[in-house]
Amino acid sequence: MLDNLNLKFNPFEDLTPSLGQPANDIIWAGMHDLKRKFDKIINDSANKRNRQLILNLGPWGGGKTFTAVYYYNKAKEINDVSLTHIYVKSPKNDTKATEGLFKGIIEWLTFEKISQQISSLIQEMGLAQFIGFINDKVRSMEMAKAVSLLGNNDAQVLELMNRYLYGGLTKTELKNLGLPKAIQDNTDRIKFIAAILFCFIGSDNNQFGRVILWLDEMEDLVYFSSKNYRTFSQDLRNLFDILTLDFTTFLNFTFSEPEEATVEIILGAAIWSRITSKIRFKELSIDDAYSYCIEQIQFAQLKKKSLLPFTEESIRHLLGVIPRQIMTPREINKKFTAIINFASESHYTTISKDIIDSYLSQEEVEEN
């Protein structure tokens, strides 16, 4: 229990909040200039008809994944159905990267939600107009017809279409659905994903909403063979070129600033030239780190009593232990969590500089 330290919970637990966690349980602490940049991008996504491609670049533990989860949970909390957030981690299998992206987006949205969205659009627009709308966007009448079947009301058809997305239909089953072929290659997968996303975006005459795609852990592409990361980046470029309006993509890369050239090589010139903004998650200055700590502590306090259980001196002293080159939220969380646990177990009511030194000395003895 942390009551003795005037805390409802440990605000520095080194855990990224879970997707779907109530927004009121999460705080964005410190890094206010960074937050203003994201607020503007998200606001533009909701209110302007532009396409945005954002490169998020920074060190391990700098807050990139937290940012994606924070804005997803915030949108979910207000139940804004016009703004669809999709969070997908970079595929790990470089030989099937585009297939991994395809499955990741389908599984995030869920087959049920996709089916419901398409069914409601067909009811609103009419089947012929819906098929024409999708055909105009992806230039494939066969694919437009396949997408329309995802909104069919027949349970057997839906069961077959669920398997169709994963290439599990026989030739006879495809024939019974009136489909000439399965989803066969990456070109088909990119077009099909684009078609589904258009069902959440709409057309010039029938606007439904906006889509925000977060692609996390993109640094894994560095482990792809050159052939496969070029193929995947080409497929991403094709997706961005089909979805020219009402679509925002964040690419999260864990790399330091000097390694930006590596990211450019991985993404390729075509995607690099389409990037509209670059946001850098940098190591925090001491003052920024101090603000981060204050806001985390105040968020978790049982009673608002200055900085209890810490003091300004003890916060700055503990921050001084962390090397400047790794001064990230994750490293701060590790140090402060350890101190809070130590103080709680020792039944302290405050965390002074002397208590911190006592813990650090004990930790040094145990390490040796």
C-alpha cells in the first residue's frame, strides 16, 4: 500500500497504458511542446481533408508507443465514431510483411465491425452505388464486389468471406460467391485494405469520417533483407497513394537523430518525399524531466500537499543519478518506481535526499 506516501498508486510504474484503458486514468506529463504538435495533427485529422504522413523518431522509452495509446484511448473515451484510430505493430516476418500488415489492420478493426460498417453503407447508398464507390477508389470491379459481400446479411456468406480474407476458400466456394479469384498477392492486399478503409472514410459526396493509422516498432524493418524492406515500403507507398484524403499515418521509429539516414533508406525516397512532418522524441532536459515528475506525482496524490512524498531537492537529486544521454520517461520511471517501492516497504512517509542515498547505497552493495 502506498497510502503512507500520500499516493493512490505508483505514478511511475514503467508500463505503457493498455489500449482501451479509461482516458481519465492516463496523464500526459511534461513534454508539452511535443503534445501541442500531436494535438494539432490530430485536430487537423478530424477537421481537414488532408493526408498526413508523420515520422516519429526517438530513443527507446521516449514515449512513442505511449503517444499512440494515449490518443487512441482519448478518442475512445469521447466515442467519436467519425475518427477511426488503428494501432498496428510492424510485421516481424519480412517475407510476409504486407500480409502481416493486412491481417493486423483487419484484426484491429475486427471482421464484425467491418461487416457492420459496410452493411450500414449499403443500406444508406444502395448496393450498386456502393460497388461503384469502391470501384472508383481501387479500380477493380471484382474487388468492389468482394468488399460488398462483407456487408451481406447471410450468415453463411459472412462465414465464407471471413475465410476469404485469409485465403481459405476453395475454387467452388469462390464460384458460389461469384468471385473470380482469391486475394492472391500484395497488390490485392493493399487494394483491399484501402477499400475497407474507404468504408470508414467515404467519398467526396458521402463523407463518413477520418482514419488515423499508427504503425509502431517500425525499426524492426532494419532486420529485413534489403529486397523485403524495399517490397514492403513500396506496398506502403501504394497504400498512401490510394488514400489521398482524410487519412493520417504515424510511423514510429526507435532511432537516434544521427540515424535518420537509415530510416530514409529503409522507407525509400518515394515514402520519404511524402512525409509531411517529422516529430523527434528527444532525451529530456533536467527542467523538462522535473516537470514530468511533478505532474506524475500530483496526478497520483491522495491529498494535494505540495510535492509529497517527494521534495524539490529529492526529485532533482534522483534525476541527477540518471545519465543525461538516457534521460527518457522510461528511465525516469524505473528510478522513481524503485525508490517509491523501497520507501513504501520501509514505511517512510516522505522521500528525502537521504532516503534516496540510502537506497542507492544498498543497491550498489547488492550489485557488487
